[in-house]
Amino acid sequence: MKWWLLAVLLLAGCGGPAANTVTVFAASSLTSPFTQIADIYEQQHPGTTVAVTFGGSADLVAQLEQGAPASALATADEATMAKADWTSPQPFATNAMTIVIPEGNPGAVRGIADLSNPDLTVVICAPQVPCGAATAAIEQSAGIDIAADSEESAVADVLGKVSSGQADAGIVYQSDLGSAGVTGIAIPDSVNAINTYMIAARDTRGREFLDTVLSEQGQQVLADNGFGPP
Amino acid sequence: MPGGLGALLILAPLVALLTRVDWAALPALLTSPASLAALGLSLRTSALATVACLIVGVPMALVLARSRVRLVAWLRPFVLLPLVLPPVVAGIALLYTFGRRGLLGGTFEALGLQIAFSTTAVVLAQTFVALPLLVLSLESALRTLGPGYEDVAATLGARPTLVLARVTIPTLLPAVVTGAVLAFARALGEFGATITFAGSLQGVTRTLPLEIYLQRETDPDAAVALSLLLVVVAVAVIGLATRRIFPA
């Protein structure tokens, strides 16, 4: 009767990271740059692998609270990093917002003011997530009330709805501008909101990854992907 | 022993949820404007979806169970497809049908009807996923009951419509109620198709599951409170449905 219990326990023990793996949790908007930075790290530290988990910043922090293992954490804003409560986080990049429109600009959108038109289908992030908090800040700075038809939980969903033509306009990160099927309309600097991306580490390998992100090479990769300097 | 493990697998997460609830803050969390809007919307849309399922599903079940046309047997797997399809796939399919650039979307736009991002889209998504449940439960009841009573009524001189109204539907009523309750429960819990097809806006498309999904980002206590609410509703619904299948 007890042998299968042993088997279950052994199986439960498997699945942890190998000794030479660095686990990194990063906001999903960092998918492109962090994949490249992970390659750079692996080249600089032969024999190690970087396993990056991308997700919504708040989601990742929730997982960490429940005990998920990670050596380094990169969030899309300062507020989420503060919630994670890791020691000495550092800013490593910034990301401003931009309006995106689908091909052909069906809603004839020209600027931020057009987004308050209730006849247009506008999709934004919900204020509970970093990109939504930035959008809300823009609304306040510009003194407009965006007539949103949907408030998504992830910036990728906003991008998806605009690129598929479901929405006339959306507000996403500037780093998302390279995506297929969307063109950007700039938001004036005076009203734009900028998210500061924070990174923190809690062991040696994590700190090495952090150093790679902050290095000249890492910063160049981020700049190439549309991020601003910290 | 394996049965005990199975029960544990189902009960343990529910117990874990109960231990995580902030009982002191529960009333406030459940009566916040966002929670009430989500609950009201969920109940309204699920009720509408159940009615839609009944209107479409009862005739479908009758045809599937009683028809002798060969083509109907071929159609059966497709009717049950939404049952096994991942909800998000259902949502994508609905989007490419009724969305702005979808197959039928253009026609609806021309008529001035925007379906995506509306409460209609929510009801549509819920109906799509709940319909097979109703059809399946009804069809199996029909097959079990057999055409016996209907044949007797016919030999006694009743016209087909009278047979339907006075014999088929009354004998089917318990199965219809069970099917409707199951469809309601499925519609209430629908998430993937709703968030992909209908979007998420308070009071319009943000049903209870979508509200929980959003709240867990910033307010885990609210998410747990709303989850508990859904569990209680689900248990009540299941209790109601199974009481009719297994009467005491």
C-alpha cells in the first residue's frame, strides 16, 4: 500500500530547476528584449541556462508570494515591485505609452482627443494593471475621459483587439509598436505617462543577470526594442 | 483508497479557498459597486443564455433523438463540439464570425448592430458553450424514455402537435429542467470565450469570472470573496440539478 505513496512523493520532488539554471520572472512586455539578453548572459556564462517566465507583473508577484522560485524579478512599474518587497530594486528601463490603430485607420483617429468619442471602439488596459495605471494618468494629464469599450487585463489583449480590427484604437506601450497590423499615433510628451521598469535579484546568479541587463549590451538591446533609458 | 484521493483532489482546493477568505471584510467586498455590477450582469446574461439554449436546444434534442434521417447522425458530433472545445478557441471562432471583420460581422455592422464588446456578445458566448449540455442531457432522456408513450398517443388518434404538447414535453419536463440548470451553471462560469469575444467592461461585459480575473491583480481578498460566491452558487445549482436526477 505504501509503495505508490513513495512514487507520488518522488514525482512531486522532480521538476525543480537544474543547478545551473537561472530563473527570471519578467513582465510580458519584456519578452523580446529579455529573450535576447538571456542569450547574451548564456554566452557570457557558459554552462548556465536562463529560464525566463513572462507574465503580467501582478501575476508574477502573486506567484512569488506563493513560493514560486526566481532569482531575479523585472516588473513593469515601481508600484508592483514595491508589492514584491525585494531588496534594493533598480530601475533599468522606461516605457512611455502610445496610441495604436489598425490598418487603414477605420476610426479616422488623429490624436488622443479622438479617444473620448463614444462612437469609436476604444480598448485600453484596466487601471489595475501597470499599462492601465499609465493610461489613467494620461487621461488625467490630458483632461479627457476615454470612452473605453473594453478594459483588458493584459496589454497583449489590447494589442490583439486592435491588430485584428475589432477596435478602432487602443493605448499600449511604445515598445509594442513593432507588432504586426498596427500603426502608432504619438501621444504628446506633455501628457504622456512613463512607466519605470524595475529589476531586483535575490541570489548571486540573479545579480549576475541583473548586471547583464544594466550593462551596455543589455541597455542597447532594450533601446533597440523601443524602451527608453532608466 | 483511490476514491478517497479523488474526493480529496476536489475538496482540498475548496477547503483552501475557505481558509483564505477574509470573513470580516466579506460583506463589504461582496457589495462593492464592481462586485454587484458583475453579479447582476452574470445572473442576467446566464438567464438569457439559458432561455436561448431552451428555445434552440429542445427542438435540436428532439430532432437528434427521434429523426431517422442519416444526415442527422453525422451532425451530432458537431453539435457537441463546444463541449470539448477550449472556451478561448470558441471565443476566437465567435470573433471571426460576429466580429467587425468577421464572416457575418459585416452584415451586422451594415444593419447598425455592433455585437462585439456588447452584452449581446456575452449572451452569445454563453449560449454557444452551454447549448451542448442542454442538448446532451435532453437527448439522452429522450432516448431512454423511448417513443412508446408518443406511439400510444398517436394510435389513440392524437395529431403530432398534440402528441408533442400533451405527451412529449410533459414527460420530458424533469430532463428539461435538469438540462436548463446545467446550462445556467455553465453559462455562469463561462470565461475564456467571454473575455476573447466580448471584452471586459464593468456593467456591460465584465461578468463575475472576469471580475475575479481582474481583481486578483490588485485585490486578492476581493478575488477570493467573489470566488467563494461563485462556488456557493455552483453548489446550489448542482444540488438543485442532482436532486432531480437522484430524488431522495
